[in-house]
Amino acid sequence: MRIALVAIGSRGDVQPFLALGSALRSRGHDVCLATHADFRDLTHEAGLEYAVVPGSPAHYFGSPEVIASLRSSRSPWQLVRRMPKQDAAVAAEATAVMAGYVHRASEGADALVTSPFVRNAFLGRPPDIPWTFVSWYPNTPTSAFPAMGMPRLPLGGLYNRISHHVSQRIEWRTSRPVVNAYRAKLGKRALGGRVPFAELERGRPAFCLQSPAVLPKPSDWPDTVHMDGYWFWDREWEPTPEAIAAVEEGPAPIVLSFGSLWPAYPEHSLATVVAAARAQGRKVVVIDGPDGDRLPPDVVRLHDVDYTWLFPRAAAVVHHGGFGTGAAVLRAGVPQVVAPIFVDHPFWAERMEALGVAPQGIPGSRLEPGLVRRALKQAVHDSDMRRRAEELGRMIRAESAVERACVALERWVGVSESTSWRC
């Protein structure tokens, strides 16, 4: 079987596709991963064919307008309102370009696995082979909890389910002009106010990459939604002498990783975390980080370090709350401090606190020194928090989510007929 994967976004968004592709390849399938040029080398390292997708997460988060929006927004919907507005016709042209790359990557494939970032393109021209979405956060309506970004009110299951439909309506209101401009280019009729997402995805599997130990699968989700755990890619990686020294000389360090979102954090962020770590007698290992900083002797900067190796050797990890980094910290079984700044980050910050593996999240747009100092003190010294993190880590390491996904895909493609959403 030949499988096409399309991954758009940051490394945390792309790495699960490397895990899936590597596992599918080990089961005898041919796999092509279409993604940004930033991840070409990683794709080859995983033994997968590479196809290009335009754009770069580094360029996106380097935009001054985007940075200003991220620093000033406190909810996903506030962020949407404050993001730089793009003309629908221009966005439709970009959608058409993306659709072209997706369809080229899918040529000759038996199935396509991608993220919802390409949903606008599929609402204009869906693939003519079996395809499915992968999501980093729960977006299927449920009575179990409210939609991401919606207020958590003690109003019961009915409110929770309504919040998901309201959330989808807001999302559709934002994307509808772009979708219809793209459909006009294809000579198709405009779509109305009815949210089309559920109809587009009906009858096909969906993968929500969360551990049931972190977020139990809601009982009212359909059987087609698979939530069996995170997809980890265990690459062959040898630590450098610098990395070994950073974790073996002295007490376990504080690890600081804000991924591709470093530009969105205040300029004092690194100094703030370093000062808080010193107060606990710990040095800091920073992953990449802001350019131009002259680092003191108790700060070590590493690049492209393997989190599976590094995080278990940390006293605690300070991170942005992104899906990929958060999953790696949970698997490592160490406490964490979450400084959320982007769409799904606050949701996961709240969840980590509820699980008892992190203090209350600290808004990344401010990162106040006093809050960071208190949070790190708790993460380093709270024995109950460390015990809960270790227990959760053992549960996550015992999961075999990526293998379950391979089996689900094989079974589905084996019985699936080539059907398309009627548009």
C-alpha cells in the first residue's frame, strides 16, 4: 500500500507524521511525506520519500504583525480577531496553491493522511482517494467538556455540547469567505451559513493524538474517532559531549523550550527563567532561543536535541504548551511549567494543572518573574507533583498508539470505497 502524508506547521505538528510514516514503512508500506523544506532532512532520516509543501513556520512566527497579535491575545477568538487580515481572494489563491501540492503528493497513493490545516482546500476539491484528518486537540463535539477557548461554566453537558457548535460556527464564519472565493475559482457554487465540517468528515476515521490517561475519550464520540495516545518517533540520536555535560554536571537542570514561538515571547523571557532557576540552585538548558543573547556560564544552549533523551534528565521543563513538546514532557515523567501563548496552549496548560503535573499556567505574553519563580519552586520541590508526573509518564510509555493507528488505517483502506464529499 502507498500512503501519502501531508504535514503543515511547526516541528511539533510534523513530527507525529514522521512517527506514523516510519511505523507504516516498517510494516511494508511505501510512504511519502509532503511538508515544509525545514523538515526535509528529518523526513529522509525517517526513511520516507519527501515532497515539498510551500511556506515555513519560521517565517510565519517571525512576522511582526503576528507577534503583536500573539502577545496581546488571551483567547483563540481574540487571536483570530487581532491577526492581520488577508484579502479573501489572496487567501483563496494560497489555498489553490496548497491544494495543488496536496493533490500532487497524493498521486498514485492508496490513502492520504493530513491535518485539518488543509480543510479549506478539501471544501473546494476533496481528494478522490480515501483520506483522513489528524488533530492535535479534541474538536469533535461532546458533552464531556466545553470547546477549546470557550468559558468553562458549571452548566452541564448541554452547555458543553453547544459550546462546540458555537466554536465551529465561529470558525466557519472566519473561513467561509476564503472557501467560497476558492470555490469560485473552481467554478463551484458558494456554500451557505451551515457549517460543513461534520459532513465533510462523515464516514471516515479521525485521529485525535491524545493519551486517554491525559484526556479520557468522551463516551459520546463516534467509534470513527481514534484516541489511543501520542505518536512518538524514536529516532536514532547520539547526544553531543556538550549535551551530556549539561545534564550530568551538577543537579538536574531546568530545560526551557518555546519551540518556533520564541519570537512571540517578551524579550526578558530567557533572563526571567534563568533567574528563577538560579533561585532553586539549577542551571538552564535552553533549546535554541532568542538570537544575540550572551549566555552566562550556568546556561547551555542546545540545538536539535532529542527530547526523548533530554527531558527525563531534567528537574522540570518550561515550555509553551504546544502539543508536541507537551507530549514529550508527559512521556518523560517530569514536572512542567506551561507558559501558553497560542491557540490550544491554554487548554493544555489547564489540563496539566488539573492532572497535578504542573502548577497553574503562566500567560506567556507576560511571563512575570514572580509567577515564574513560584511555579519553578513548586515544580522542582513538590514531591506529589513529581510522583504524579512519573506515574503518568509510565502510563504513556506503555501505550502503542502509532501501531494502533497503522492497524486502523490498514483496515479502513482495505474496506473503504473511494467516495467524495458532495460539493
